[in-house]
Amino acid sequence: MKGNNQLCTLLKLCLLSMLAFGTAKAQIQIVGAPSMKALDDSPNRLQVFMLHTLNPASVTLRFAGTSTGKLYRYTTKAIEAEEVTTATYSDGMWTLTAPQLNCGYFVSGDGRLPQYYWISNYADYSLTVSAVTGKPSETSPCISMDLAVDAAIPPIPYNQPNGVPRRLDRGVRISYSDMEWDAEARLFRPSMKEVEVEASDDERTLVVSASLADAVYTIHGDRFTKELSLPFTAIATDELLTPKVEVYAFVDKLEDGSAIGDNTPEEGDASLVSAPFSVTLAAYGNEPSAANFVWRIYRTEEGAENSILVYNGTTTDFTFRQAGVYSILLQATNRTGTCTDEVLLENYYKVAESSLTIPNAFSPYGSPGVNDVFRVKHSSLVRFDGRIFDSWGKQIFRWTNPDEGWDGKYRGKMMPTGVYYYVIEAEGADGIKYKRKGDINILRPAHETPLEGNLPR
């Protein structure tokens, strides 16, 4: 029963071959063996076909032409071709049985430019490997893996009509587990990768892009075993530790940080922020290969060697307290310390120079939300201390957060209109120290009646 199934499969492949290349308008028909078009070289009017047979005598080739032409065969170049005297002509086709394979054919002499066909037999170039091992590539050990097989992978040659020798891409099929970065979810997701590669010049090495995960690499044959449905027993490496490192950096503003305008820097521009400005640094790498993480924050003009922060780990918080333009560098290395990936956020933040502006009046009795709090305008203040006094010198309010202010109340009751006094001391991220004194007026809209009562004691 198994033998009958194999015979049926072979017959189906042969039939498909005839359907693919044997229509009324087809220029070539291949009968008696499974076949496929392997290459279409239009500039040279050349098509390369691959068939598979252990018995070339069972194969028949048919080429479109006229009775005035002749069928020719070449092995090196078309100008040295020889006539195929065993070919016969009938019904617009030149027919050749038991053809020589791994050579080129064309019909010439009928007044038309010839179309060239190179016919290769996969049986002469079969992929016969049965074992494979792997290690980081000798030429690019941080991004590639060298897979060594136990038998030569022979090249599949063909010649262009002008005599230039070429090789068909074999497309050895390899699959392995991998990981893909999901930026929205901030994580690496498992995936499967399938690639086609060519053998190196030594005919025993296959170089593939290294997985981001520790992986088993499996050879499934090549593109011809797949398209021609030829049997191939998959072979696999042991699990190989990947040397590859891939890392992503995220800088998230904390709630107490304040930005001036848009906090997303464009390419080459720094985001302008006011100190103190706090952020969380978060690194994501393809662990376990990405094993060591180092964050550096430094003034761009001073370079990474003069970093104000050097942190070993994936996540940490940092507060910018001094004016300047800052860059952020994240570096990750693998388990052996031999491969590195990095993210450089150059000129990422510009901490503004400090400023302090103090109003001279406010109206807590007015419309809610409109000038009803005595609040300073500021940027990049790293220390702040403000106090409010009445005309008798009694302190009635104190605050240390410059984003807050006085709402005109003392012990929960609204203060009368009039003049009050402030003393404010502050220090900027640029080192400038402020000491301001002055008076502040509580105003009442004209339509409101005066507040009755004495100052709470």
C-alpha cells in the first residue's frame, strides 16, 4: 500500500509538471519527472528548470519551435552549442527523449530570437546532510550563528547563454524559536522564524541570524525538496545559547516632574523641563541573554565618562536638579560579556535656567479659579520657602512647594482685604539663590461687601 501511495504521488507530480509547462501556449514541457521553474533570467532570455529523476531515460522534453529551426544543446555557452540530432519535430514542438541533463537547450534557425532553457537534475545535487551542530559565528559572533553539517552541500551550477557560470540559490530551509518586541506592551513575545539560507564557500556551513532566545535550529531540506515534494528527514541542533542582545529604553515622567510645553523631544531636540524633574528609567532586554544593564545620565557637553548617574539594573528613578542639556545612555551585555546593545537618547532633556516671578495682588473673593490664589511663577527651582505675614508681623501662612500658594485664609477663615507681606527664599537648578520681600494685596471686586470681623488670633 505504501508503494502504491508513493507511485500515485509521483504520477500526480508529473501531471502537475505537464500542466504547469505543457499548456497550448507553453514554450517547454517536461514529462516523466516532477519539475519546477527555478529561475527566470529575462535579460538573458534564460529559464532554469529543476527536475528530479534517478532515470533520465524516462524523461521527455518538448520545446516550442518551427520545422525550419533546429534544437541545440550547450554546456558552456550558446555559441558553442551542438545540434541535437535525436530530437524530432511534430505539431509545433521539438521532442527529445532520454535527454542529457544539467545543460542548456534552445531552438534556433526559425527566424526568431531563441529562448534558452537550462535543465538541472536535483538527483545530482541532493541535500544529504544527516547531522548539524551550531555555535556563534566566527565573523559576526554577536548577531549570527554558524550551523555546521556533516556532509557537503554541493552548489547547483548553470551557465548563461553568454558562458557566464552561475549558481542557483538552493534556499536551505531552517526554523527556530525566536522572540519579537512588542513596543505597545513593552515585552518580548515568543515567535517562530523560518528562513532560507545558502551554504558558505566551504559547502558545510550555514550562517543564520541568531535568535533572541536560546533555541534549537532545525533543517527541513531546501526549496527544491519542498516544491518537488521530495522526502527529507529534518535534523536539529541541540539547544544553543544565543549571544544576541537587544534592549529598549523607556523614560517615564513621574507625577512630581514638570515639563515646559510638549515633553516628547523630536529628533535632535531636547525636551525643555523645569527642575526638579523626576523620571523613571526602565530597560527591557531579551533575557536571559541580556543579563547586565547599565544606565548613564550625563551632561551632553561633558560626555558619558563624567556621568552624574551610573546605575546597574533595569529600573531606577532619577531627579534632574541642575540646569543643562542631558543625554541618557542604556547599555546591555550578554551572559558572557562578549556582546552589547545600547540605546542613546542624545540631548534628551534640557533643564531650564531658573526664574522666579511674584505677583503683587490676588482676589480670593472673586470668581472661583480666577486669580484666587497667591502663587508664584517659576522654573527650575530646587529649593523653595515662602511665608506670609500680616501687618503686625504675625506669620499666617507658609509653603515649600512653589506650585502651591496661599488661598487668603488663616485657620480656615478668609482674611480681610488689605496689605500683607511675603518673604520668599529659593534656589535654582543653575545655582542662583533668590531672596525676595514685598507686599501683596488682597482685592475684593467692587460689587462685593466688605468682610466683617477681626483677624483670627
